[in-house]
Amino acid sequence: MPDAEHSVCALSDIPPGEGRLFEVAGKQIAVFHMRSGEVYATQAECPHRGGPLADGLTGGTSLVCPLHDRTFDLKTGQGIGNDQCLTVYPARVADGGKIVVLA
């Protein structure tokens, strides 16, 4: 089945600089609202030891896992200073201020 866009919440439901966990198309996905206004979506758990990425620290376009300080680029999913990668999902703010994720 091809991916489809799913409305997950209003942009205002996630404070700038934070993330939240959502179930999207049967997958657990972490959605982030950056201070710049951009939104990103990744797999919910860190590939290192399963840390809850929605609780991680964000800055610029990076995410730091709250458990063991593994850092990732939210645009690409590539680890920064480590060889692990995240699955990333295209996300955008649609008309009306809703965050939409392609999953």
C-alpha cells in the first residue's frame, strides 16, 4: 500500500522546540515542531537503545536522544557523530495549521 498523508495535530498542539508521539498509519512516529516553525517526523525510538525520541532535545535541525545523547539530523535521519540512522517521514504544515505526515 502506498504512503498517504495523515493529519496528526494542530501545529499549536506541539510547543516550539518540542516533540510529541503519535500513532500514524499503525506506526509510532515522533513529530517535532522546531523553533524556526519547521516540522519533522521520525521513528519513535532511538536505534541505539530504544530511547523515546519525542522527549529528546532539539536545536537547529538536530535531535538528541534523552537516554544516551545520540544526536541525529532531523532532515536526513543520519547520525551525527555516530553511525546510526533514523527513519524520517516527510512532514509539513498544511493550510489551517495542521501538521501532516506522509506515512
